[in-house]
Amino acid sequence: MQVVFLGTGAGLPSKSRNVTSVILDLLQENQSMWMFDCGEATQHQILHTNIKPRKVTKIFITHLHGDHIYGLPGFLSSRSFQGGSDPVTIYGPEGLEQFVRTCLTISQTHLSYSIKFVEISDGIIYEDDKFKVIAQSLDHGITSFGYRIVEKDLPGALLVEELKKQNIPPGPIYQQIKNNPTVTLPSGEVIDTSRFIGKSKQGKVVVIFGDTRFKETHYLLAENADLLIHEATFSGSQEELANEYYHSTTIQAAAIAKNAKAKKLILTHISARFQEQDYENLVKEAKSIFPNTEIAKDYTRFTV
Amino acid sequence: MQVVFLGTGAGLPSKSRNVTSVILDLLQENQSMWMFDCGEATQHQILHTNIKPRKVTKIFITHLHGDHIYGLPGFLSSRSFQGGSDPVTIYGPEGLEQFVRTCLTISQTHLSYSIKFVEISDGIIYEDDKFKVIAQSLDHGITSFGYRIVEKDLPGALLVEELKKQNIPPGPIYQQIKNNPTVTLPSGEVIDTSRFIGKSKQGKVVVIFGDTRFKETHYLLAENADLLIHEATFSGSQEELANEYYHSTTIQAAAIAKNAKAKKLILTHISARFQEQDYENLVKEAKSIFPNTEIAKDYTRFTV
Ligand SMILES: [Zn+2]
Ligand SMILES: [Zn+2]
């Protein structure tokens, strides 16, 4: 599982940071990519990566501010232009479907694939055999969600050597042993299959917050996350401003990570008022609370 | 008067050409800039120029295809963010206002200036003491307009030496002489003021076509233009494709320029299927019909 930052700026684009978009690369896990937010020119950013738009099959929008959604009509159009045919499901707050449909209709854009909208509220918004996605409302003036992406534990491998030692030869019985708690052997013997299954591998948890003001309880969404991606529009000393504009500081983001006992924190949604030389200090502020912190840049890729 | 190309590609962005937008720089003439079309990431392109969004006071949209309008909500938002306060008038086909208002409303974007929409049809759509803009429908499947921007002739200067020779001393009478065909001097003498006014300077004419299929009569909009900007989505040999997709070839664009007796032709809306090494040939095709042809690139600036 990998995370690719396509845009890490706040409010409006700058030369070094585009407005928000993050890709969760699940090619290894399920041959697809999931997009979180789609600010203007996200499709332009993608031109400088190896990401294939047709591989993006789910788009999760945290909130409807322009810097998080204005790239969506263009991304969907170009995905069609480039021959995308797999359906896309778009998750987000009420109003998202009206925005996208209006843009596509007025521009007479006909997509080569179907799109489906899921208007979300708090709780589990998606689940399959490998993943579960949970949404939680935040505090941003406008409806804004954080997403917790939970990879389910991977079952352990069949211990073939152990089976052979017990004189159980390969065959359809192996599949039965893998899928059932007990199995009756041809000899009539009933075995407890758990002895023949390796340790299960714990799934990863990635949590992506939308824009938000700090709130004590927000850490619950990020509990024990392997990776927490949190906005840090303001520096540690600007708590009042952050509060006034419904955003967070570096230190507040770090407090969420700490309380959640997350393994790693990446700061994003960095204001254009900060320059290259300020980044070190922003990270330092967060590290004083939560040591394993990094700051995102456009195009950086993290392995989870 | 200058023209700056912000995007010169067709349909979708590539690494070398963004989707369509052109700036008519009238800072010398009336302290403002006019924008023609606003594809996605036009505001990003502007970051690499000295153009100030707050100086853009009129936006003319040729047609509602996404590659010509998806940058508009973001451009307007950022213009506000950057403290723009002068009103903006937006000209274009029916549906444009609904598109912009929906995007701004759903994203809860509140602009720091007012916007006014003018739904255009063929004819004079704007006129002041210095400029006149004429729109003409083209042939693009969807409603698409070309714009003829006419600078009015600049009145000649007052010939002060001549006035002094005739013993007419400086004073309010000079303004009267400038503004009236005849004037009565304090002596009672009635004079024909034209003797005291220098030669008027002919205003420039710039014509910007929206996407269109070739049509014989289109040259009328471009008659005697100092500069004609015309799409050339296809090469000379692809006339059938051009026709099928409601676009023009290099040769068709050149034919319009020739029949219009334009002074210069710039080809734009170049498909991503053409690479750097193809451009010379595209220009050569057009030059075989209309010698004074150039091909636009992103960021190139032409003086008219
Ligand atoms: Zn926001
Ligand atoms: Zn078009």
C-alpha cells in the first residue's frame, strides 16, 4: 500500500504546491487506486507521475471547498478521453453529485464509463473482502469528513511442510483446510486446521483527514493508524487564526497523532505563506509532540 | 495591444500545452486585461507570468466545452483570495452563468467582487469609447462564438504649432477645437477645426475564433484583421476527421486568413497527437496558403 501526494497546498495553488489531492495506491492489494480529493489541475499533476487515471475507481471527497473539488470534472473527462471504461464511485457530502453533473451536462461531456455517487454520513461507507472505509464528520464550517481506510487482516499461509509431515498429501483437501476450522480426513480423522495455518498478517490502517479545526475527539478516527495524514494550515503559534478559519496547527495535528497512538504522521495542506525555509520549523513543532512526523510535498510517495 | 497564450492545446492538457486560454493585454490602452476562454489550470499558468488576476475585468467564453471553461471557478476564486475588487463581466453562451454559479455556490465560495454575466448572440456585444467587440456563431456542434475585438481609430493630435501660427493661444478653446467640427473664435471668426487636427491613427483589430469546423463565410468576422487566432486541431490532410469532429485543419485556418485579407494568423488548439517535431510541418501547410502564419505555444506573447 502506497500513498502519493498530488497536491499539498491550501486554498490556492502556488508554484511549488498544488491544491489538495492524495492517491492511495492499492495496485498490489486490489489492482486499483483510490483518490482522496481532487483540486484543480490534479489531472495535470498526474501527467508527471506513472498514475493511470483509468486505474482510479473510487474517489473520496472530504468536503466541497473549491480547492478540493474543482479538478474533478476535468479528471473525469480526461479519464474518459483516455479510454477509461471501469465504473467510478464517488463518495462525498451532499451537493457533490449536483456539482459534477452540472459541470458535465453544461459542457456536454459524455463519459465512456458510468459514475455512481454515494452521499456519505458517519460510519462504514464501504466494505469488501479486503477493505473497509469509515467516515467521520470533522469541524470545518462546511461539512467535512475524515476517512479511515482499514485493510482487513490477511489470513496466514498454509503450512505445507507441516501437512506433509502429517502424511496429508496435496490435493483439494488443502483448500478445505485453509477455509474451515475443522476438516475430516479420508482416514476418518477429524483435524483442527489451525495447526496448519501460519500467523495472519495484520492489515494496514491509513487515515486521511479533511480540513478541520482541532477537536479533542477526532483522534478516535485515527486510533492505532499506521499512517495519519492531517492538515496543518497554520504553524504552532497561530492557534487563534486556525480556530477562526476552521483549520489546524502543526501542534494540533501532532496531538491527534499522539492521542491516537498512530505510527506515523504526515502534515499536508500547507499554506502558501510558508516557504521552503519554513518547512523544517513546521515539522519541528509537530515533532515536539509526535516524533515520527514528516511534511508532504507534491509527488512524494510513502509506503505504508 | 498584446496577446498572451496561456493554453494552446486541444481537449485535454499535455506536459507542453495546457487547455485553452488567451489573454488580450490592454494595459496600455485601458489598464485592463481581457481573457478569452479559461480551461482548467489557467490560474496555474498565470503563476508563471506577470499577469495579475485582478487586472482581468472581462472574460469572453467561446463555448462551453470543458477544456474552455473548467478553470473559471478556480480563477474567479483565486482572484478574490488575492484581493481583487474590480467587478468582472463574463460573456458567453447560455448555460455559462448556471455553470459558474453552481460551482461557486456548492463550494460556498464568496467573491470579494461582483460578477455579471452577459448571454451573447451574434452582433455587437460590447462597446465603449475605445473598443467594440462583435460576436459571430461558428459551427462546432455546440454553440460556439468567434470574437472580433475592434480598437476604435485614435483621433489625431492637436496641431499646436499650426494653431499658434494662426494666433490662437492655448486655453479652453483647444479642447473645443479637438472635440467639434467647427468652432467660433473670440474674434467671431468660425473655423473648420479639421485643419488643426493631425491624422487619426487606425485602431487594431484582433479576431479570436472558438472551436469550429471550416465554413466559407467565417472569413467575414476576420476581414482585414491585424491578427487572426484560429484553431488548427488537425493537419492539412485530416480534413475528413476535422469535419467529423467539428474542428479545422491548418489549411482551413489559413484559407480563412487569406479570404479575410488578415495581416497575420496564429494557429492554436493544437492536438496532443502532434509533437514538437511536427509543428514545423503544420506551419508549413498553413503558409502554403497564407504566408504570415505562426503556431502558438504556451506563454508566447505577440504584440499587435
Ligand atoms: Zn477547506
Ligand atoms: Zn470544443
